[in-house]
Amino acid sequence: MNQQKKEFQWIELNHFIKNIDTYLKNEELKRLFIPNESVQYILAVSGGPDSIFLCYLYYLFYKKKYIKMPIMFHYNHNIRDDSYQDEEIVFSLSKKLKLPFYASSGNVLKFSKLLKMNLEDSARILRYRALLKLTQKFNVESIIITGHHGDDYLETIFLRLIRGSSLRNIYFNPLRKVPVKIAKNIYYLKVLSPLLLFDKDQILNLLQQKKIPYAIDKTNYDLQYKRNLTRFKLLPLLKQFGIKGGLVWQRTHLNLHRFKCEIRHRDFLILDKLFFYNLGNKEIKLIFDQITNGLSISPVNANIISEFIYQSYTSKIFIQTKNMIIESVRNQIWFINSNSKLLEEPIIKNHKIQWLNQERNYNLKENEVLCFLKIENNQKIKNHIKELLRTKEIPQVIRYNIPYIKENHYDKSLIKRILLSFLPDFQDIYINST
């Protein structure tokens, strides 16, 4: 099974907290929370539940020595009369966790009138300016951590659609560079939103279980703001249908994030079909350029792009060129270099397999043998393995070469183990019987 896909199914927050070390063994998941272990992490803490949980999470990372001591930062916008209480909650938490605390404040109302902007945008500008000054004070590489979660992502999608954006504009990068303009100069802050995997309900439930106090911003309940209206009127309806913001973010964004971070010279690439959804010819051409570059082959021509788009409207994609094979299996699309060793038959000698530049020895039990489909005589076994590999989204062009261990008897043969771990990011399939 594709390990990355398995581990990025819906992650329950309590289980994540209890098993952080296990989850962070997945390098891809770890990069979402800790893209760089050596930088200074600055936690932007409003005092609300999301940012309070963020503090506990990164405090836990610190105690487990994944990162150096993070810094807590609070900005008082002075919009509400009781906003000082938010700062007191954050300050009390910093003392409890024994983390450095920095605070700043500004007159958002006055700034908003001066620039003729809404309060939300004005507050964001002043907050990021204060964070920029803090990073300049430390003069070390820093990443600002914010508490945006899955529900925030859903709100953002619908607000963009309301403003007239197309469905192409649904991505929300967890790590991004935010421009901060001061006078005529533009600076950039690295900002990370690692909680996009989780929903608001998960965070609130955990804080309630741990009896962790947090502030409540009354302006978040003012329905004259479109975001609040979306949050309290639209999202509850979506959740009645079982929609989870964190899972939506994973499915719409994680594959793009993985593609951008992980594309490198190799002999095959795997992308989700959803990755190409609602893209135009130009966008698909740019993606294909990156794919062919990653596979170290010549760029494809316009006819191949057109054929790919045409076939993508059907349930099956299969295109073979001189340099590349493109094949879809269920929700995955494989791009395979035509010279890939995936297409070469394994060499099996007694207990040893040579395939994909690997050589493995197996201590087989009596009556156990190594095999692969091209040399398998038993049609029942052939059909069974082909169906198993199809459910694991393995393309037909390499399905016949994947080795397996079977047990031979006089009256029947049983598949014991399909050796999928020859492929990067896949695990063997253990089988009791056919």
C-alpha cells in the first residue's frame, strides 16, 4: 500500500498527540509541522483556542527536542475594551510553559480609517509589521506559526468563490512568504499554518478534555462580516453531510505540496487525478514540463497534452510515447520513464531476487518459492494478484513484474506475500490465502 496515502487519511487529533513520535516518522507529515529544525519558531498567539493549542503542540515538539525553544508573541489590536484579557491569558500560558513572551499593540481603528481599509486587513498589516520587527531583532532565520485549521480553509474557499474566484484558486499553502510593506520597502515573512489537517471541533474537544483556558473574541460572532456568516451559517450545514475541513485540505492540497517538494530525477512519478481537476491546457503543459524534467526525458508535444486531456474525461488513461508511459489506476496517475527498470523482469535465483537495482535474499520455508506474474502458471493466482495490485493502484505495465512469495502444495498453491516494498513508499502485502 502507498504508505504516504495511508498515513494521510483522516488524522484524529487526540491520537496524533498521543503518538507524535510515530506520526513524525513520516517525513512528509513532519515537514508540515517542522519544515526546518534549526530555525526559530515564533508562535503568533491571539489567545483564542486555535493559537492556544498551537502553543501546547510546539511546546511538546520542544520538549521532545524536535525544535529549539519557541517564542510566544501576542499582538493587542485594541479593538475591544476587554482585549487586555487576551494578553493576560497568553502571558499566563507563557509563564506556565516557561517560554519567552513578547507583546506589541497598535491602534487598528485609527489605522483602518487612515488607510480606508476594513478592520480585518488593517489588523493583519499591523500584526505582521510587529512580527517583522521581532524577527529583525533576533536576526536569525525565523518562521511565524499561525493557528489556521481545516475549518478556516473551508471558509477561505467559499469566500473566494463568493468574490468570483474560480475553482482553480482553492489551494492554501501551509508554508508561504507573506509580503510586509513598510514605507516603500517590501520585506517577506515565512509563515507556516500547520493545523490545516485538523478541524476546529477537534481542537475545542482537546482543550476541553485538558481543561485548558482560552479567550473568546466576541467580534468573531458578528454576522455582518462575511467570514463569520460563512462560519456560523454555511459550515454547520456542510458538517451535517460529514464534510471535514482538514480532510478536504489534504485531498485538494497535499498532493500539490508533495509534487512541488519531492519532484526530482527518478524513473516514475505518481499524482492524484484530482491534481489535474479543472486545469486548463497551459497549466497542464507547465505540470508536464516539470514531470518530464523530473523523469529526465524530453518535453512532450501538444498532441500528447491534448490526448491526455481527452482521456482524462474517461475512467482510464493510457498513453505510451517513445520516452514515457502514462497510466491511470483508479485515483492515481503514473508517469513512467520508458527506460525505467520497473519495466524489466526480475531475476530470480533460488532464494534471491534482483530487481530495481536491489538484490534481496529471503529465508524461505519448505515449499515456499519466489515468483512473478509473467512466469506464473496458475490462472487463479494470476487473477487474484492482479486484482490486489489494482486495488493498491499499481499500473498494469509493472503489475506483471512485482515479485511475490507463494507456497506450493500438491493440491493447491497459496500466495503468502506480495513484495511491494521494492517500490519506494509502498509496503508488502501479507496474505493468508487465496
